[in-house]
Amino acid sequence: MCGIVACLTKDRDKPTLSIGIDALTRLEYRGYDSAGAAFRTASNTIICKKAIGKILNLQKELEEYDQTALTPLILHTRWATHGTVTTSNAHPLSDCSGNFYIAHNGIVENYTSLKKQLQEEGHVFLSETDTEVIAHLIEKYFINNLEDAVRKALEQVVGTYGIAVISTYEPDKIVAASLSSPLLIGLGEDIIFVASDLSAIAPYIQKVVYLDDREVAVIEPNGYTIIREKKPQEVQWSGSAHDKGNYPHYMLQEIMEQPSTLEETMRGRLDLQEGSAKLGGLISVAVRLSRVNNVQLVGCGTAYHACLFGEYLLEEHACISSKSEVSSEFRYRKRALSKDTALIAVSQSGETADTLAAIKDAVSNNILALGITNSIGSTQTRITDAGVYTRSGTEIGVAATKTFTSQLVSLVLLALLLGRQRKLTLPEGQTIVNELLRIPNLVRHTLLCTDRVLEIAKKYENCENFFFLGRKYNYPIAKEGALKLKEISYVHAEGSYGGELKHGELALVSEHFPSICIVPKDSVYDKMVSNIEEIKTRNGTVIAITTEGNTELKSIADDVIYIPETLEILYPILSIIPLQLFAYHFANLRGCDIDKPRNLAKSVTVE
Ligand code: F6R
């Protein structure tokens, strides 16, 4: 979704524009539909250029400007929420006078009433955005100090914001502020940044300071000030995260990387002797964890599917009553959570607005809040009591793949830890640990099905509807397989319980509406085979994913994909692989924009 990069330098030779554009490009993967830049000129006016579509279009608009030391400079990628995709709605946006420019992530929920009031006071609006009201409010409150005006303006705002503001009145200053929308200050050599995501500016900085809710920061050439000063943290940056190597798409690279990302998720965490897991991020809450009797998992989209898996797993193996719910529902329902409940929030980005709201709610009710995330330093890590990093590396493809399997493995590690404190026996724990050690190789082996999956994708290339069916641990995988296909190929797909078919969904089954059935040799295998028979009896088409060595389905299903044998609870880590590959190949055959599917953003930072 929207991204902010702003910078300021006193070194006149610093190529701020190319640095800023490079940083903005690193946010491209989050999704956007327009981009813009505003900077101060030598004659102390502010020039603002914007373009719809790719950042390349913005670069063309900026070609005529001196590429060095445009300072201060603010840049933005917009993912439209209020107002259509036009240059006038793109950020930065200004007040009536053109003396204040703002880039904003978040939503001003009360913008209609603020806009009406400002219009009555004579302010003229040039965009349909909610953001523009903040620019006019700053103009209204400015006396001779930008941060005071920003603070007063934000007092009027109901909603969320991460903002960067510049003004002709105080030409060497950027004012930044945040509320429920991530923002950080990056300190580099002779250059200071404000950005919404560390990955944008990490190559250019050595230290970072995260803004907390309602903090206002003033950035000047010699440094920054925040109301509450905080100690900078060291930046760890490998520098290679955005290279897709020889792969045509990030998504394919990320699918293929899974053996090594899963190794990373488990590195140093398996304890064979104890049949358990060592999770350093949870040590600080060990005593509270040992008293937990209920677990509530929350997440959105793919992360929610990981939660569903966690629900089956924690209940069965950690012997803890578990429920999962999408964060956007959880946050608005009246719940009776007992004090011995732990909330487990699962989020790749750690910035999903609904999930953060669910965590805040739990924390304010004294419920232990744990997080599973891939994003170091994200808001989620700062508002939860403790957590587990999935360690999957940056995921650029909008459709989550490697982060999902790392979430599944992180949940297995958590189940081991909690289970061994309860009824999971040592031999049971050791069996799981031993099998987890094999998982990277089993995933590597499963990935060899890619050519077979491509063949199948070609066969069904013209179908517009698909069922994905599974039971128990593979029900979340049916949901996830359907979501992957919808997201990147734009065809209709439904993920459902095998057992629900005959309660209505069978009516849709036909030769042209294939069902992808996940049928490993597990405790519900026979039930799933009955479901396949029901589909075949009604002239339906079946693609089955089953365990190697199982020949029974060859004569029943139309196509079969094999995955290696493993424990029932670990099958989902393998069965999702052909489904990720199916979505990829199917979408590729149909010429879709795989890494940046239409209408979607990588990180959903608004409600
Ligand atoms: C699907 C996908 C989304 C995200 C969802 C939650 O491929 O990526 O469904 O899973 O938006 O995002 P996070 O995990 O960042 O909270």
C-alpha cells in the first residue's frame, strides 16, 4: 500500500533525487497506483510532480530537474482509498498557498466534516482525497513554527496517519508524525530520511529510530528531535533482498526458496533431546505462557489461513482450547476472553491495520499478546508482549508464499513448546522434531512437481472456476490454494471443507468446474476419497494431491500430483507447494502480472 520516503541533506552534491527514487522503488512491491515528489528549489518555492502508474512515469516528469541535492525532498506511492487514481489525487498534496506539502499514509476518517468546515473558512480543495484536509489544517494553524502547526492539525484528525511535511517557511525542515501507521527516521552519512518501511532506505542508513503513536519528529540537516527521544537500533542489511536472480518472477523465486527459508525458520530452535522448541522471543513471557489455557489466533488473508492451521494444531498437540478468527471480525465483536487466554497474531508484515487493532484490544484487556511476524521492528513487534520471527527474508511478490510456510512451521514450533509444557509426551515431541528436520528436503523434493503442475495448468487453462477441497489440517490449505489462484489469475476459486460438499456446493460441480482435492494419506483420507467419488459420480473433474506410493487415486481422479510422506500435521507444508505452483503457472499462462496483481497491496495498513 502507500509508501513514504523523504530526505534532507546539507551536502549539496548528494544525489537525493536518485536516492529517493531508488528508495521509493524498493516499496513498489507493496502495491501502488500513482507516485509523486515535492522538493524545495533554490528560489525557495516547492515544485511538485506526480504521475499515475509506474514510478518510471514520475521519473520522466522529474528529468529536467537537477539530480543533486534537491532538499528537502518528499516522495510517495499512493494506493487509492479516497478518490480515484488521478494525478491530482496523488501525493504530495498541498494547501491553498502551495507553501505546505504533505505525503500521507493512513486514512482521515472525519475528513468530510473537516473539509466542509475548511471550505466554509475559504480553503479551496484541488483533490478528492482525505489527506488534503491535513495540508489545509497546517496552513490554518501555521504561525511561525511548522511542528506546532502539524501538531495542532493532527489534533483535529480522527483516523490513522504516517506523514511527512515540508514548507517554504522553514525550508530546511521535514516534520513527520505517526499514529497507527509505521514511520521511521533513518540516519545515514550526511543524509537523514523519513520512511514508512525500513527496507526502502536500509542501504543508505546505519541507524534507525521508530516513531511511536502520536510522536512528532522534526528533521533538520544537523539531526532530528522527537518529543520522546529513543535509542537508535543497529540496522542489519544483507543488501540482496530485492534481486530475483534468474527467475522471471519474484513469486516463483520465493516458492523455490522455501527449503532454505524453512531451514532459517527452524535454525537453532529445535531441541531433539527435549522433543521441544527453543523460542528465544518467548523467554520473557515463559511463566505467563505456562498458565495459558486458551488461545485466540488472529490474522488476515493468508496469515488467517495459518491461524486456522494453528487452531487444529494447538488444540490437538498442545492440548489448549484454540480458536482462530480474521482480525477484522475479531476487533468488532463482543468477546468473553478469559484472563488465561493468549492472543496469537500472525502477520507477515506486522503492519496489518486490523491485526494491530486486535492486538491493542487484547493488550488493553490484559490478555497476553504474542506475535508471529516476518518483519523485524514492525509495529506488531513493538505492541505485542513477545513473539516469534518467521525469518523468511523479504517477500516481494504480493501473493504470500514462503512467508506462509514459515508461519506454519513457526506454529509447529510453538505447538511443540506449549505441548511439552502440557500433555505432549517426550516421544511424541521427538517424533515431530525429527520430522521437522526432514522438512526442508521434503519441500525440495515436492518442488520437483513444477513441470507436472505446469502440464496440468495448461490442461485447465480455460477454466474460470475451481474448487479447492480439504479436511482437517488441509482445510486451511484448500482456502489458501483458492486465495492464491484468485489473487494472481483473477479466476473464481472456492476453498471448502470436503465434508461440506453435499450440503450445497455439489450443485456447482461440473466438467468445467474442476475440484482440486488435497488427499494425503492421513486420518481423514478415506473421507476425502468418498468426496472425490461424489464429485466423479456427478461428472466433475478432479485433480488430486496425494502421498507418493498411493496408487488408488490414479483410477479415480483425472490428474494426480504426488507429495512425499510425512506426519499428518506437517502435510500442509508440502501440500501447499503444488497449489502455489499451480496458481503461478496458471496465471503466467494467462499473461497476468504475477508479482503485482491488480487491486492488491502487499501490506494492508488501512482498515
Ligand atoms: C495473500 C496475502 C494477503 C495477506 C494479508 C495479511 O497472498 O498476502 O492475504 O496475507 O493481507 O497480511 P499480513 O500477513 O502482512 O498481515
